[in-house]
Amino acid sequence: MIDLPSQASVVVIGGGVMGCSTLYHLAKLGISDAILLERNKLTSGTTWHSAAQVRALRSTRNMTDLIRYSVSLYSSLEEETGQAVGWINKGSLSIATSQDRLIHTRRQEALAHLFGVDAHFVSQGEAKERWPLMNAEDVIGAVWSPDDGRVSPSDLCAALAKGAKARGAKIFEDTTVTGIVTQDGRVKAVETAGGTIRCDAVAICTGLWSRQVAAMGGVDVPLYPCEHFYLLTDKIDGIEGNLPTLSDHDSHLYIRDDSGGLLVGCFEPMGKPIAPEVLGESFAFGLLDEDWDHFEPMMLNALHRLPSLENAGVRMLLNGPESFTPDGSFLLGETAETRGLFLGCGMNSVGVATGGGAGMALAHCIHNGHPPFDLHEVDPTRFPGCWNNAEALAARAPEVLGKHYEITYPGRGFTSARDLRKTPLDSEWREAGAHFTQVAGWERPLYFGKTEEPELTFGKPAWFDQVAAETRHAAEVAGIFDQSTFGKIEVSGSDATTFLNQVMTNNMNRAVGRAIYTTMLNERGGIESDLTALRLATDHYRLMVGTAAIRRDLAWLKRHSDGFDVTLTNRTEELAIIGLMGPRSRNILQDLGGEKILNLSYFGSTSSNIAGIDVDAVRLSYVGEYGWEITCTVADAPHLYAAFHQAGVRPCGTLAQTAMRIEKRFLSYGHDMDTDTSPLQMGLGFAIDWDTDFIGKSALEERQAAGESNQIVTLLFDADDQIVPLGNEPVYLGTEIAGKTTSAAYGYRIGRPLALADVKLPEARTDGAVVSVDIGGIRYPAVVSTTPAFDPKGARMRG
Ligand SMILES: Cc1cc2nc3c(=O)[nH]c(=O)nc-3n(C[C@H](O)[C@H](O)[C@H](O)COP(=O)(O)OP(=O)(O)OC[C@H]3O[C@@H](n4cnc5c(N)ncnc54)[C@H](O)[C@@H]3O)c2cc1C
């Protein structure tokens, strides 16, 4: 019987790359009594058979930085531990064989410049020189990334384990965790056949088994396994030594040398889900059956790209399981439900590349209570409860696998596992010809009047005219914007104001009936959330938070409410919010008996009755037109909509809303701001009351003293609808990178494309400065404006 300790500060469950890296980094942080429990042997889950390529360039800086951290760790671990990790730095080559892929590739190159990654565009000829065995006749360009490489996954884990043990950490193999004990919302212990281990924190790094393991602690983990294939050949003439990794995304393939032969892996358009029972406890160093019928289309693609495969002997078609999440990003951080219960799983086929950095970040979260830098895109709290549904996960995971190599066109969405959540006006929107997208499980109209699937493009979008018409109607008459998916969290109790003044930057002690825009900060002065609150009574507020932020914000509020007499209630599913916006909205409300509402001042709110329906209305606008956000019960929403519709109001989708908010320079969480940016940088100084004592205030004061100031500007392009900025593009002042675009759209009211940009270079933050933006490899000039592009004084929305 293994002699387990009865106590450890942190228990890491799972001995794959995520568990080993997390343990190593915990030990490095000085948590020398951390332990790892693995039910079989280290790497026996998915890690042992990984193709283990490490390609750094991702679509965001922070995901890229995690992999860059891995690269520097993997190239130095042998020196530190004496254990080789098989790090081979031969670079990677991503080829393009279609015009849209070329644009995608050029966008990647632009991102590389922005993130400081060494990656550059190469011609067909140079691509062929770097990969002589490839048939390059249809290749029209490529991106070459010299810093990329690959590793031996089992050796890597051995080195991480050795490094962790050298610092006091312990690893117990053949030890299955059978239970996670929690009490009062906190993790207390893990259970094994060899006894119970008390602990302060648990890191669930159990790969595709994490859904079952987390359920032991009462937590939902939305991930699902799929089969993942690569072909291994015998030796092939012409393969001497190591080659760069070759990615042929248009053919869904990745290719590299392996023991003198080739390894040809694929992310086929639609993967194969695996029933979890197939992958039971005894699945150690296991593989799944070969499936040549499924692999055949990929084999044909591979034969086209690599003619020498024709005569190569096949060693095996390896089929291994890997887990995927509903949005294709992994899960890293503390769970919303249980303090001390952390996730590091659902790696979506980048577990080895990301493992070094992700383990570092997870250890940092456990040790410091927050990640080393913004990681909201992998925050486990981003998924709503509707994803705790095996059927939906089994439908989505194969599509996620397929999307891994797809071109990331604007407007691209998932087609599987739809209709999980519907807004109260869903039938009305279907009747009105909505084209939907899915956000946090909700079906939300993107635009109206064209239901067929649009042809996706990086150029002028297929929905341009529909969105133009919606925007025009809202600006000339009135539009309805369905904001029902916003979270509605009510805070009540005798300490409601004191509590909120501690967690919010603005002064919440306003007259009953006032609306308050505010940010909620972390101790570092970064924005955890931005929201609008309504003071409904002296001891009662309603917070309207972002659609994807509900679980996270609720957890944050709960965690900071100890000792206050407050009750937090999530009313998201009970209430609908309808935005009525446009110059005629006043007359429309008047005709429907909403006089009380008409007298509201800007940011004033009241309860009233419109067309016989009880509502709470607040005078504000996210789109810059005169209007109200009107809250009613879900049951009443269709009646309210019918009354507005009859009065000539037209529905507007989220694309119209986005275009209008960008024209008004209204920011959006996750695009323009995140947990690293402060309200000072975002120009949100008006939402800070320095006289209150809020979380993050001292950090904010320091940031202010260090000169942090508004970095967000508007960039105005020429009046040409063929210029299509998307956000996340580098902004140049001359040849120097000055910042990046954060949100972009065509501004229908101003008649030109525009972007919001986070600009670090002060010279590029002055009105009238001319910068250029790299959109798909072409630099487009843009003029800087420090004020909103549309109605800068807000005359229209204030009335
Ligand atoms: C064919 C294939 C090719 C791939 N190629 C690449 C690539 O080129 N680059 C890349 O970055 N990624 C690649 N991946 C993905 C990568 O291998 C995975 O993301 C990664 O290995 C996942 O590591 P993990 O630690 O999360 O999970 P795992 O390696 O599966 O580790 C989880 C561990 O938890 C243990 N466990 C489960 N339940 C319990 C319990 N109750 N108690 C104790 N222990 C438990 C399991 O035994 C297992 O060892 C590939 C995957 C496949 C299948």
C-alpha cells in the first residue's frame, strides 16, 4: 500500500503534461509540500502519444505568451534537471493554397509583428526550399516561424517531475482520486483508496476525465473527448534528420518527420466523438481502433501534398483521445462554485505546446489567487450551466476539432449544439427572419431579413445591406435591441450600498431611481467587469452585466460579500430587457401610455406601465440614440414587442448594435478591456469615485501616479466599404507599432469603416494624427480621433 500523506497544501490530480507542469511550478513557487496523484503512470492518459508540436503563434497575445513561455522552459529544462526533453527547434511552416487562406496567413503575420513573435511571410519557392518533399504547385505563400519546435512528451513530463521533486514535491502513481470533499463552498480534502488527504487547494489536471473528476466536487466541466488521428510511416528516402513542422490547413493536415519516416496528423472537418465509457479507468497508455474509412479523405489530401507517401510503408494509423470544450479554448483557473478547486484541462489539442505556460499560470493562480496576466478567454467560469449537457457536448466537440484548422472568417459560428437557450423574443425574431449566432449558449440575432447561411469573406460582408438598413431605421425612426441575455444580478439587504461601494469604482450611493455605470476592479487595478446598476430602492440594486460574465461576476460578488448583510439573486432568466432606441421612441412611448418614463433624465430610471405591461425603464443608450432600456418579465416581453412593432419599430441585431457602439466609442468587455487594463487606460475615469474605498483603489492610485491615462482612440478609415478592419490588428505610426485595434466595424451612420484602438505611443494619440493599420498584409491609413466618431457630445442620446 502506498504511504500517502494525510495533509498537503495543494493536491494536483493527473500526471499528464498539465499536472506535471503545474506541480513543477508550484514547487518553484516554494509550495514544497504539493503532491501529484496519478491513477496509473505519468503520461498514461493522452500525453504519451502526443505529436507534441509547439507552435507559438495564436490569435491573442496572452495565449501566444503562454506558448512562448513553454518554448523557453522546454529549451532550458534539460540544463536544469539533467533530463533530456527532446526539444527540437526546427521551426514551422504554414502554407496557403487559397486566396482567403493567404489573407488569414497575412493576418497571422501581422499578429506576429504585434506580439513580437519571429514569423514572416515566405514565397512559394522559399516554402518549397524549406520542405523539399512537398508538392508546392498549388502553394501561393506561407508563414515561416523559426522559433517553433517539438518535444518528447514523456521526457518532458519526466523532466518536470524531476524538477518538482528536487524542490520537495511528491508524486504518487497508481493512486486514483475517488472523491473531492468540500465544505461551505471550499475544498477540504481528496479521497483515495489509500486514505483521505486534507488540502487547501486541488488542481484538476485529469485531461478528458476532468468532467467526471470535477463532478466529485460538485462542479460542471464542459468538455468531451474526440478521436484524433495521425499516420506514421516507415522510413522514406529523402528524410534526413529533422524537418520543420509543416501545416497545410486547407488540407486539414500537419506533417513532420518521425524516425526517418513521416507523421501526418489531421484536424478533419468533422471529428468523431467518443462515448466516455469507452475511456474508463483502465485506459492507460491506450489507443483507439484505426478507422481508415474516416481517415481516407485526409489520406488523399496527404498524398497530394506528399507524393512520396505513395510508396511509403504504413507503420500505423494512431488514434488517440483528446478533449475539446464548446468554444475551443481550454479551462484554466478557479471554479465559480468552489474556492480552492482549480481546473487545468480541456486542452483542445494544444496541451503540450501550452502545457509549460499553462502549468505556470495555474500554479500562479493557486499561489496568488489570480493569473499572471489576463486569461479571461480560458476562465472556467465563462460557460453557463446549459453546457453541463453530455448530448450538447458530444455534438459540439467534433465540430470544434474541425474548426481548429478553419479560416477564422468574421461571422464564423458553430452550427452544432444550437438552441440551448432562447431569448424571450425568440419566436418573434424567427418570424422577423433573424440570422442567429450563439453567445453563452443563447441564440442571439446577428441581423435580420436574410436567413440563409452567408458566404463568409474577409471582404465586405454578405450582411452589409441588412445591417445598414437596421442602423438607418434605428437612427431615423426607432429600433429594438434585444438585451435580454445580459445578466441581471440583484443585490439587496441593509448593507447593499456599503458592499457595492467596496466592490465598485463608482459611488453607488445615488438617489433611488438612478442608473450608475461602473467598473469592478481586482486588487491590481485591472477591470474584472463593467456594468450598469439601477438603484431600485435604498437597499436594493439591479446589476446588468455582460452576457458571458454572469457566472464569473456572481462568483466575484459572492466572494467579497462575507460579513455584509446582502443577498445576491440571479434574475437573468426571469427578466427580459428591450432596448428601444431612436428619435421616434419618445412619440411611440407617449402613444403607449408611458408618460412617466418620458420625464426621466439621462441615467434616470423608474418603474411604470407601457401598453398595460409593468416595466422598469432606464434612460440610457449603448448605441447613441435617444432611448430607453426597458425591463419586463419574460412572459410580458412578446406583448411589449408587439406594441412597439405595431408602432413601426424595427428589430436590430447585434451587428448593428456593435457598429453603433463603436461609432460612439462605447467599450466592450473582452474586446477593448480586460483584467489587466485599468479604467484610467480605457478613458473611464468618470466611473471612478476617488472618495470611496473600493477594491483596487491603491493600485489604481499607483497606476495614476505612474502616468497611466486614456489609451483608447477612434481610428477613421477612408469612406470605402471594401476596407474591412476586424480588430486585433497592429496600428503603425510610420514604421513603429503604436498599438492595436480592439474593436472594428463599418460605421453606417458616419459612412466609413472605423476601429477603436488601444494605442500606447502618445504621439499616435493626438487628434488628426495619421496612422496605418495592417489588415491582412495591406496597410490602410487612418486618422486618429480622441472623441467618438458619431455625435461626440451625445446630443442625440441625451435628447
Ligand atoms: C493524436 C494526438 C496528437 C496530439 N498532438 C499534439 C501536438 O502536436 N501538440 C500539442 O500541443 N498537443 C497535441 N495533442 C494534445 C495533447 O497531447 C493534450 O492536450 C495533452 O497531452 C493533454 O494533457 P493533460 O495533462 O491535460 O491530460 P492527460 O495527458 O490525459 O493526463 C490526465 C491524467 O489524469 C489521470 N487521471 C484521470 N482521472 C484520475 C483520477 N481520478 N485520479 C488520478 N488520476 C487521474 C489520467 O490517468 C491521466 O494520466 C495531441 C493529442 C492527440 C490525441
